Amino acid sequence: MQAGKRGNQQAIRPGCRLCVTGLPPQVKKTVLQGAFDDFGRIVSIEMPADQKSTAFIEFEDPRDAGDARGEMDGSMLERHRISVTVGDRRPKFYTNGNPVGESSKADYLQRSLTGGSAGGS
């Protein structure tokens, strides 16, 4: 099987991936590794270039991710209060400054205001 442009991406197990926001602008992966590795085996740490204060940390076991979320949400990391939530989706990839599938923020806002999204209640 041939790998795509982004390599072999395995499916994310439900509850294993955390979204960490509120990070210092120049935080390094090693700092995140040190802060979160006590909770269990970390599979990957992704830091999207277009979201400087956000990281996605994937644990091998969902129980470890749950423990990390409970303990680290609202804690301080390098003098910044961080927020940790379960985030099972991969970060959006951007082209020309817009998320893939979105033509512009104005289009997105217009659909939101007019209820143009499918399945809205």
C-alpha cells in the first residue's frame, strides 16, 4: 500500500487525543512531553503551525488521556493557564489561509447566521 502525501495516518482511537490550548507562544514539544508523560505513553504530539497556542497530544490508552485531561485542565504551564479537552479529530489543514472546504470566514459566518448548515436545530 502506498502512503499518501501526509504519510501513513492511523485512525485515532476514541478518547485518546487531547487538545491543549492557551500554551505559551514558543513552547517546545519537550516541555509538553515532560508535563504529560507521567500520565501514560504518548503516541504523538502535534503543534499546528497556524495555531501557535494549541497542541494535540495523543495517548496510547484513553484512560491515560482522561487522567491527563482531569489533572492538567486549568493548570499552569510556563506561567500560562492551559485548557485541556478531548479532541478526537485531527487539526484542519489550511490552503491559501482558509480551512480545506471553506472558501472564507465570511462564507462560514454567513452560513452560520442563516442556518445554512445541514442538520441545524
